[in-house]
Amino acid sequence: MTTPFDLNLRHLRALAAIVARGSMSAAAEDVSLSQPALTQGLAKLEAQLGTPLFDRRADGMLPTEAGTALAARADAAFVHLAAAVRGGGRGFARPDRLMTATQLRAFLALADAGSFVGAGVATGLSQPAIHRAVRDLEQVCGTVLVERRGRGIALGESGRRLARGIRLASAEIAAGIVEVSAEPGGGGTIAVGAMPLSRAMLLPRAIARIAAEAPRARFDVVEGSWRELVEPLRDGVIDMMIGALRDAPLPDLDQKPLLDDRLVIVGRAGHPLAGSAMPPRETLMRYPWIVGRAGAPLRALWEGLFAGAPPPAAPIECGSVMVIRGILQESDFLTLLSPDQVALEIDSGALALVGPELASGERVIGITTRSGWRPTRVQERFLDTLAECAAEITTQDFE
């Protein structure tokens, strides 16, 4: 399977020039390559991807649908690389134009592994080759990217910025490879950050539906809190986050609401407050609580439940639903959760609801993506399916 680092960056950069100029000779001049070298490079790209990128005609070069798609993705990738090294040091004026795929692959492996040994294992490159690639990148960028610390390494600010740029560029090229492959059934990867307090039914239902529709699609589901997932999202490690939206979204992220979720108070089966009647607030304050971290929507809703009065004891901050369930079963703690998250435990008699759904405990569940992110076909279909499933769940709630 072709990966982004298998492709020659210089040849990818030339695609836009061929599209714009309509001829190999003019494009070769723009990218400082000889026409034979560019012709050979384009042929290699087409062979690697298994599809023609241009129609060769007597009056020039006309991009195919695949060529147009890949050129656009390549342009976006180089924008990420250029932004990652802009104003970063005293190297070349455009260091991003001098980087090779081998250098980027080695540096990103080093950043991920945290050591030259680990990077060598991940890439199959020798440690001297990785050292040389990193040294060459530091020379063209004119700044220190990696600080050596014994057998390990630490990235400086410039190194972290470059690592993010490489990941985002790699994600764009990977999307381009998927788009030009035109695999039947919808290929490519959908990387999802699943926040622990999102609706339990939404994500599993959408994944199951797309897995049936697009058997070649691959899913990478990463669990975590908003704080744990936001940087992987910015880095391009995941494509989207599913869960509670923030009231004040960050400027580089986009949010799309899907459904409103009403919370319930949950305790163990046999808890003194278990039942359909809502206890007075003063009674709720007598019991200890498990709460989310400060700044999380769930924490804000809990604080609103006791607004105007001293809050009850909340010695446990936890975002793991599995851990919360275990603590509730072994104590008189209370917490706020979505009904779907404890439906099995309620049905089995392990946990119990305390009162009805909270009229003031509403939060918005939705999708968070990077601003400017362009999904592939299968990713776009997955987004549509999430919206369809959310509408179905909302309809069920009102029936």
C-alpha cells in the first residue's frame, strides 16, 4: 500500500504547475527540473498510484479527475509545511521546498518514538540515517529542532511546530492517495476521538452503518477527554472528536451540533435517594459526588445544579465512565451521566436513577474538526451518517 512518504515531494509539488501551465516544458521550468526528469517523475507517481493523473494531448497536458484531486491535496500539504517553518530560523528562505520525504519520515518517527533507537525500529532506517536526516533538516531550517538528552530526545518549539506540520501534510497526501485510488466500497481511514461522556449510542451506530456500507473503510477510535484529544486533532492524528461541544470553541476548530443530551443523577442500586422523585437540593448536598474536570461542560452543569449554595463534597474528579460505574456500585457517591451511558447497569439492577432527567442538565453533543479540514468521500459519508443517527436518536427520545 502506498504511503505519503513513498511519494517524491518535488514531483508532488510539480503537479500544480502542470495543471496551471498545461505543459510539461513550462511546468519543468517553474519547478526547476528538466523536462525529462519531470516526465519520468510523473510517470513514477502514476505507477505508484495505479492511475493516470494527466491526459497527454497534442495541445498540452489535461489533468484527470484524479490529477486534479491529488494536486489540490498536495498544495494543501505544502501550505502546512510552509507554515510550520515560517519565521523559524536563519536557514534558507523556503526550507519547505528543500525537504525530502525521507527526511520528514525520519523526523516524524523520531518525534513519535522519542529516541533514535525507537525511530529506527519504526522506520527500518539506520540510526546514522535518522541522525543525518534530522541534521539536514536543522540546517535547511536554520534552527535546532531536537535536543539530545542521553538516549532520548526532546523537541523544542520549532521541532514541535514542524512535527505538527508534517503530520498535517501527511494527512493531506494520504487523503489524496485515497481519493485517486477510487476503491470500490469506499476506502481510507476514519480516525475518531471519542470523548467518554458523549452519547453511548451515537458513535457505535454510525460506525456499524459505515462499516456495512464501506467494507474497505478502516476505523481508528481513540478514547479520551477533550483535553486529551484536542492536540491529536490539531496534529492530524485524528480527524474529528465526538462529544460535548464547548461554549467557546477555539479559533482553529469548528464545531457542529448533532443533538441535545439530558443528564440524570445516578447512584448505586439501593441508594437512599434512588427513585423517580427528585430529592430536595439540600438532600443531594449531603452525599459525596464524582465530577468532571474543571472547564468541562459536565462540570459546569454540576456546578449549576448547586448554584447559589456551597457545593457538596466532590473528592473525585474522573472522566472514565468505567471507573465511575465501579465507584458508584461500591459507595453512596452520586454523579451526573447520560441515561444511555448507564442503560445496561440500570436494566441489570446494578445502578439506579435518582429522580427524572434534569431539565437544566442539557448539553450539546456534536462534532469538532480542524478549521479548513476537507474530508475524503468516506469521511464525508461518515459525517452525514452521524447526523442521520443523531436525528434517529432524537426522534426516539421524543416517542
